[in-house]
Amino acid sequence: MIRSVVRGNGAALPRRIMKNADFEGMVETSDEWIVQRTGIRQRHVAADDETTASLGEAAARAALDSAGMTPADIDLIILATSTPNNTFPATAVEIQNRLGMHHGFAFDMQAVCSGFVYAVATADLYIRGGLAKRVLVIGSETFSRILDWSDRSTCVLFGDGAGALVLEAEEGAGAITDRGVLAASLRSDGVHKDKLFVDGGPSTTGTVGHLRMEGREVFKHAVGMITDVIEATFGQAGITAEDLDWFVPHQANKRIIDASAKKLGIAEEKVVVTVDLHGNTSAASVPLALSVAVADGRIKKGDLVLLEAMGGGFTWGAVLLRW
């Protein structure tokens, strides 16, 4: 059978770093309070000349270099983002143009923090369906543009950045030992919309709006929803938590990550955590964490890796792949 194999990965971060202490003069908070409740110590914040498109382009170029490919080799670009450069066209098309790519096709995917996991699963379907041989999957966000900087419950949580993977079709045996995407499980439930949303949009207010979140409600649902899709993914692949080499979760909150891993029986030393460095970068979160773990030598060719995320909507999902 055809598998979607990772050929390269890349990342890009804005130049500016905001430490927790930088918020102390803006809202009533402290470094100790933020670290204790979230595990976040710093985040990157985009400057005026840094956008979802420019960060996405930089991550894409890094992934292409890692894969030893050029834009001419790519058939499809899928960009996961909730913070596009424009209402339309899709920012993926802008990145396509920035890369000098005038063939193939490109589109955005909107599933908030779950966007990258959704995009990898979607790219896998395009590859296995024969509509694309090589797909550039990008998660890029500038959440700083939609934050209410007077709301201490949200402004300290989020950051900006981008990450990318290059996936390529390769024939596999149809076994768990194959490289590439092995299983995926995606879910959503719109009944939870008002727990995490942006209070604006073209069809309602005609404004961009600001992020609003009921933090306790999100936390209450997160662990159960995450374990649900992960167990479904394990069932598809016929594996258990013990078979994993690495767990790369959405980097929203250290307490959610720890509780999820514990409930699933995933050993702490197998969990990739970068929330302290990047904060919650939404759809960029998982590929940024991947880039750190690949760069420092933890994730190696042949490793069994589980990706997971949950975001506004609610949306949630998991993808199992062999690196």
C-alpha cells in the first residue's frame, strides 16, 4: 500500500521573545503564576513585518532543504492556520507564490489548534488517493494579532511561529513497521464552540475580533477528549502506549500534557514538551515541537511517533506515524 513518509521538516520563529516577566507591567500576573499553571516561560511574538505567510514560507523552505527538495517537487500545499493574512485568498496560495511555485494547488485548513494534525491526515488521504505525490504541510500562526492584551487569562498563553513537514508517497507493506502515516483519528463537536472562540468575523461583526476562552471548561474536557482519539488510533494500528518511541502533543498547557500522558500510560521520558519555549502556538505547536525533537536528536528515522492536538470548536485528533 501507499504510505505518506516524512522526508523533511522545518520551523520558523519570530525574532522577538517575550518572557513572563514582560507581562508584569501590563496585566496582574507574575512569572511564578504563569509557570505554575501552564509551564510557559516565554513565547515569540511577531513584528509588523512578520506574518503567517512569511513565517510559513520560512518554515516551508527549511523543510524543503531538510528533504533535499525544491518547490518544483511539491504537488500540494496545505496550510493549517486560524490567523490567515487575509480573509481570502487562502494564505497557502500566498506561500505558494512566495516559494515561486506556479503549479499544483494549495489551500488553508481551519481546525484551530488541531489544524496541523487534521492537515497531516488530509495530506495522507490525497497521497494515498493518488492526487498528490509530495505534499508540503505547514502550521503557521500569528495569534498575537487576535489577543486581548488586557485579558490576563489569555494573553500570557499564546505565541507565534510556524512549522512544516514534507510528505512523499512511498510503497509500504501495509505493516506497522512501514515508515509514514500509519493511523489517524479526528473528531469535533460544535456544542463547545463558546468555550474557546474569537468574538469576530466577516459574516458576523465585520471585524477580526479577539480570542475568548473559558479556561477551566477547556481543561475539564481536554484530557478525556485527547485520550479518546489516541486510544482509537492505537486500536487502528494494533499497538499500545508501550510501543511508542515519542509522544508529541499540542503544546497548550503542561498540566494537560502530563495528565494525558499519565492516563494513557505513556512514560514521561517519551513526551516532547516545548510549551515552556513557545507557549501555545495553535496549529504551529505540533510541528514546532517536532522540529525541536528532531534537531536535538531525540526523534530518529524509524521511530514510532504519536501526534495529538485539541483546539477550538472543539476539534481534536491524533496521527500515528513512523519517522
